[in-house]
Amino acid sequence: MSAAHAEGTTVLVAGGGPAGLAAAAELALHGVDCVVIEPRVEVSHRRPRAKTTNARTMEHLRRWGLADGLRAAAPLKVAWSQRVTFCESLTGRRITDFDHAFGLTTERDDRFAEAGQQVPQPVVEEVLRRHIRGRPGVDLRLGHTVTAVRQDADRAVATVRDGQGAAYEIGARWLLGCDGAAGVVREQIGGRFVGRSDPRPNFNVVFRAPTLETDLGPAVQYWVVGAAASGLIGRLDLSGTWWAIMPGVDPDYGIAHASELITGLVGAPVDHEVLASDPWTARLLIADTFRDRRVFLVGESAHVNPPWGGHGFNTCVGDAVNVAWKIAAVEQGWAPPGLLGSYEPERRGVVEQTVASAEANMRNLAGDLPRDEQTIHAAKRTEFYSFGLVLGYSYAGSPVVQPAARPPAVTDVTSYTPAAEPGARLPHEWLPDGSSLYDRLGTGFTLVGPAPGRHPGVAGLVSRARQRRIPLALAEPSASYPWRTEFLLVRPDQHIAWRAADPSDIDLDLVTGASP
Ligand SMILES: Cc1cc2nc3c(=O)[nH]c(=O)nc-3n(C[C@H](O)[C@H](O)[C@H](O)COP(=O)(O)OP(=O)(O)OC[C@H]3O[C@@H](n4cnc5c(N)ncnc54)[C@H](O)[C@@H]3O)c2cc1C
């Protein structure tokens, strides 16, 4: 096939799982064209996998105008339950509860613009698919598969197989490998996973049991501990569809004994129909590189972590946002390609923290825990309360973030203290009119600080940004915002690039990757 006949696009997104769909949503927000290649025509509800959409991902969904839509589509509303319950079985004794787990709350909280939401991954993917299909410049090709990738000086070229088996090529200025752990892009750029797999198998089932009820009350997860069958069980919806995860159960045994295992978790026989099973192994893998020239690895093509804590797909969305706004800045001419060199240094640290946290959570699975409230609370706290990781990760030390005068605070997984250090996520607040400070941010950079007329340096910064064609919005926090006398230059991804008493001190070259 002749490359001369290849189609062209600005960004080729290989893979339309959570990472690829999020990348397309972010590119669409910035008006950058992309083609998304995804083999799965339909999203399967039989393999729900991720159920935790954390507060940070919800904030990104809010930026794309999708947070309310996702909550409406979610079968289990936050108001229905914000609890994880530990028990002897679904029909047995309650051992203890974790309330407001996974960032679930119906209360407004100054720390975040959106609370978490429990929602099966297929529902998230459907909401994202619907959204990007309606965006100008996004071409979602279902039933197509990337088979090879090559690069020359000014573009990457993907070979794609369409639904009928015919091959064609697409040239792109940038290519995002969002094709998951088993995709082709990582190998095509010579990348390789480093890490290990957990030796224990895990067995998931989805089943229908419309008569199954529990006196334990609503919970997003029930952990059954200390019984012959231990594991997790929960509702997928309120009309009788359930999921269960049984750690330590190998696939052959699980398939042959699925009903017995379900009965064990329930604690009594219950009418049910097994709809699907999904064996999996926990892996702790990080690619040795996230980039080769015009090709970036995004999401699980770059890293895989055990699902304990519910960070996997959320971390993938964080990658997608990070690389996509930077590509938009380069394509729109307000940042040089050097900006893209910050993708890997910024995301690798977050990924390493996430993998370490998930690994720690994996040390205490349902079968490892005693029926003891205090031990369970000590062992599982980081799994259900992780705002330190979810909201508190920082890009301090990045080449495009103001060198910190002070080192970043030591990250504690469970607790998040808002901080305005360069690299941190902008401390959120609810404004007096009830709107979020985040809703006042532009899609480019935003200077958050006192009213523009009050400092002469603001006009100078606006003028310097205009000369460089850097989109710059201005936003004023409320009178009670702890940092209201300072100027915070906020990036499109809501992280602080620069903190200054005088906007004249802000180095626009550094934050856009233009510094040598
Ligand atoms: C049991 C379980 C529970 C989990 N729970 C959570 C949770 O609560 N919260 C959480 O955040 N995460 C959770 N995860 C992890 C989450 O499912 C993954 O992190 C997430 O799906 C990764 O997204 P991705 O887009 O990077 O990769 P994938 O979801 O693997 O998507 C990759 C996409 O690329 C496509 N593709 C593959 N090959 C090609 C090719 N050659 N060309 C083009 N496209 C290709 C695939 O069809 C797929 O759609 C869980 C995982 C498991 C196993």
C-alpha cells in the first residue's frame, strides 16, 4: 500500500476504551481533529470491570460537559449509597462499614467540583462514545483495528484493518497508543512492560438474581470475609443484576462452581442465572518508555495496576487529558513541540504512586482479613479513602512547572490538603453564587487572582500571552479563598503552572515548554 494514498488527520487515537475516548473528548474540547480506531463495535455490559469513577475524573467529565449526563446514566445514584459494607455474608452479620467511600457524597465540599460516582465502565464508555460522536472533527471508527505503526520525520502512519478485513493507512501528526495492555502500539515503538503479575487468579461473575435482597442496607460493595467463600459482591443496577469478584479462584474452578461460589457469598441459596464470567490476573506493570517521537502510550498501554482502590481507568483518563491538551497547544501554535516532552515526566510519577497504592491495597484481600472491625479499618482505609492520591498528586518538578521554592508536601494517600504549590491541582472552591471556581477557568491558561484592575502586572501578562497567542482567561476567587491575594497561573488541566505575588514574574516560556 502506498503511503501517498494514506488519509490524514491531526491525531490518530489507537483504541477507544476509557483512555482513547477521554483523549478524543479532550482534543474535541480544544477543537483538534482526531480519528479514533476501535475494534469493539458494541460495548459489552457483561464485563463491567471499573465501577469507580473518582472525583478527579468526574471533574474532567464536568469540563467536557458530561458529569451530569454520566450521573443520569449511572444505575446506582450517589444518594442511593455511599457505603462499603464488610460482612460475614449478604444474609449474615455486618462486621463494619466505610461511609463516604470512593469520594461518594451528596454534600458540597470545597475540596472538589464533583464527588465520585459508582458506575460500570461500559456505561462510562457509552456516554463518552455518544459525546465524541457528536463533536465536530472527531471520527470514531468502530470495528477497525490498528495493526502496525511507523513514523517518518513529520508524521506517524497507522495501518488499519477495517471491519471487512481490508487494510488502509492513516497518517497523523501525532498518534496516541490507547490500545490497552494487549494492544500493538507499545511493541511497535519498541516499548516493553517492566514489573510483575500477582500469582493469584481472580474470578469475576455477573449474574441476575431479581429476588436477592440483603438486610445490610444499600452499599456499593459488600466484602464477605472469613467465610468459606470470600470476595466482593455488589449490585450493577437496582433491577437484579449483580457482580462478584472472587480472589484466589482459578478460571476452571470458577466456571464449574460459579453457582456455589455465589451461594457462599450470599450465605444462602438464591435463584440466579450466571450471565458472564471474567477471569483476570492483577498486574503491576509500567512501560519503560511512554513515547517514541510522535507516538505516545496512554492508559493501560503504558501501565497496568491491580484494581484495588479503583484507580485504573481514572489514571488512564489523567494521562489522556495531560497529553491531549499539550498536543492541542502545539497544534494551535501557542506552544512548541518541546511541551510534549513533559508528558512522561509528569505522568510517570503519578502512575508509580498509583501502582504502589494498589499494590498495598492488594496485601489485604477479602480472604486475608479476619472478622474484626479494627483490623479491617486499619487494613482497608487507603482503599476507600484516597483523596491524597486522587486529588493530591502534583506535577512539581516537571520541566514546564515553576521550580518549587519549597518541596511538595509528602503525599499521604488518604488525606488531601489543598495546596497552591506549583504543580498541584488548583485548590477548588464554591463561589458565592453557587458556581465552581473551575467553571470560570478557560480552556487554555487562566490567571486566578485578585481582580485584574488591582495589579499592574496583569495587563503585562495579558499582553505577553497575546503576543505568543497563548489563550489566557482571568478568574477571581471569592474573598475567603486562602490564596486570593496571590496569582496562580492555571493550565488547561487545572494544575498550577506558576504561583506569584506579581504576574510580571511569570515565565510563559517555561510553562509552554519554550525554554531551552
Ligand atoms: C476487575 C477489574 C475491576 C476494575 N475496577 C476499576 C475501578 O473501579 N476503577 C478504575 O479506575 N479502574 C478499574 N479497573 C481498570 C480498568 O478497567 C482499566 O484501567 C481501563 O479499562 C483501562 O483503560 P484503557 O483505555 O487504557 O484500556 P482498555 O480499557 O484496555 O481499552 C483499550 C482499547 O483499545 C482497543 N484495542 C485493542 N487493540 C487494539 C488495536 N490493535 N487497535 C485499536 N484498538 C485496539 C480495545 O478494544 C479497547 O477498547 C478494573 C479492572 C478490572 C480487571
